[in-house]
Amino acid sequence: MFAIGRNHALRRAFAVILSRVPTTSRLHLVTADEDHRVSTLELFFDLVFVYAITQTTQLMADHLSPLGIGQGMAMLTVLWWCWSGYVWLGNTIHVDQGIARLALFGAMAVSFLVSLTIPEAFTDLPGGLDAPLLFVGCYLAVRLLHLVAYLGAARHDPGLRKVLLRMFPGVLPSVALLTVATFFSGWPQFGLWAVAMLWDYGNVFFTRASEWRVNQPGHFAERYGLIVIIALGESIVAIGIGISALPMSWLVVGAATGGLALAAGMWWTYFDVVAHVSEHKLTKAEGAERVKIATDSYTFMHLPLIAGIVLVALGLKKALLYVADTEHHSASEALHGVPIWALTGGLALYLFTLSALRRRNLGSWNHQRLILAVLLLAATPLLEHVPAAALVAIVSVTVLALIAFERNRRSKVMSGIAG
């Protein structure tokens, strides 16, 4: 009896102590009925991802080969998985409040180290630390910080806590494979990376359940929309960096304007309809169906969108370099090989994924975007004989023509309905 009374007194004392802990040290949960929007700290966190994308683009630019492109895409899948995990976390707790703020700053610091090691993630340079092993160690730290913060957020949610604990053991094999990959090079190393990421992605895909939470669909969709803008902005930065040390000319002005027009067209094709439809579908759904839409439309299907943008950025970077570097290239020289396939293939991947998003959320394909994607790939061998500046103009005009066609078609449909 005395023991029972003593335990009860201890629990009461512990509760009193917790009630007096400053609010800055607590986790503030996101409730379903509040207007939770993207915080400035989340935007600050995304800046690290911007740098990581820039590093990935440069990694591929320094290794213009099928293997180099494969390594860049493998790197992007690792970065994407880290970033997406914190989007889900930010939809569960207020990451800009309490102890979660410190956890996010810690994740930013480690993510920044990941970004710094990207140039050496596959091939360690002489001297200094073992960069590939440092990369894997930082990646593991990012995942562990995410898990600890998520478990804290799920302390009163047994279902969410259960699915987190069930998912965590699947992280270890992928980290082990990435560690083993540091002792290899070339295609065997890339193969180990690919298997590691397939394991990690599959672990979440096949263990997803109704226990996951999407409390604020508006916040969730906004985070992914912002990362699309960030990736498009990086493509513009890639143009500027590629020619920053070279003299300006009217041809450079025209090609750069064409590159900006292409980025604007890609923005339009996503935000004019696709982003709104996806967010509307996510908001209307509830429970397990909302989780399924969030996983499919955003966590998984936005990855090829970002990959397409990164590949287009690589192609534009090289095209503008051909135009501006008159010492090593002539005005009539054409883009060829890996760079041109990155440009046209990246745009084709972007258009195909936009169409697939429509199929996922509305039940039908966007056929004109599929057709343009196929035409771009089919025409690439011919475009290898077109001057780089003209290539940028042609690709930009095709996207702008697609937008004009779709707007005209939509206007006719609306006129028919009104009539």
C-alpha cells in the first residue's frame, strides 16, 4: 500500500516538473483544425537542399558520362529521401518551436556536411578525411535525428509510434550497403547505391499504413510546391554560374533568355493546374486515403519531377557554356552526347511525370504532354546537328507552344460549358 502511494506521489511530482518545463523545450504537435503553413525555419532548411542540388548538378557536369549521370541521380534519391522525411515531420510537429527547432538545426548542420561531401561521395580525393565514409555517416545521422524527433512527436500516438519502429530496421541494410559501396568504384559501386535506395524506398512503400499522419494537407502540398520552385531556381543559377566568367554577347543574351523562358514554361506546366489538382485531391481525402495520395503524388512522384529539372539544368549549363565560351567553341557548334540527352531527356521525364500525376489524381493521361515527351526523345539525334543557342530556343518554344495549346483548348472547353 505504501509502495502504491509512493509511486502515485512520484508520478504526480513528475507531472508537476513537466508542467514547469519552459515551452521552448517541448514538442508542439500540429493539430488537424489549425491553419499550419510553411515556417521560415523550414524555408531556411530548404536552402541546404538548394546547395545540395547545385552540388549534384556540378557532380554530373564534372563526369559527363552515363555513369556520371547515374551517380547524380543516385545522389538525388538519397537527398530527396532525407528532405521528404523532414517534410512529413514538419506536418506532425511545429519544427520552429520548442526542442524541435534544435533538432532541425542539427539536421541542417549534418545535411550541410552531406552537401559538402557530394563531389567526393563516389571517389575520394587524396588527403584529408575519407569523404565517402563521412557522407554515409552524415546520412545515417540525418536519418537518426529524424527518427528521434518523429518518435518524440508520436509519444501520445501508439499507431504512429508503431509504424516508425517497424520502419526503422529497414534503414540499417541501406546504410550498410552504402558503407560497403565506399570500397568499390564505377558501376559496381553504383549498383550497390541503387540496391540501397531501392531497399530504403521499398521499406517505406510496403510498410505504409493508416498510422502515418498528414494533419495539414495545405502545408504538405506547399512544401513540395516550394521545392519545385527551388529546383527551377537552381536551373537558372546553373545558367549564370556556367557563364559567369565569360564575356557577354548578344548570342549569350538570347540563349540565356531562352533558358529562362524554358524554366518559366516548366513552372507554368506544374503550377497552372497540376499543383492545384494535387492539393485539392489531398485536401478532400481523409485517413488512409490521404496518406496514400501524399505518398504517391508527392513523396514518390515528385522525385522524377525534380530529377527532370536537375537534368534540364545540366543541359542548359552546358548549352550556355558552348554559346559563351568562344575560345573553345564556335557559334555554330552543336550540343551532343550526354548533355543534349540530359536536356531533352530531363524535359521528357518532367512532362511524363506531370501526365502521370494527372493519371494518379484524375484518372486520365495528359496526352499532349506525353506526345511532346516522345517527340523530344525521337528528335534528339537530329537536334545534335543544331547549334547550341538554336537548341535552347527550339526546346523553349516547344514548351511555350504546349502551354498556348492547352490554354486555348481549356478556353474552348469552358466556352462550351458556359454555352
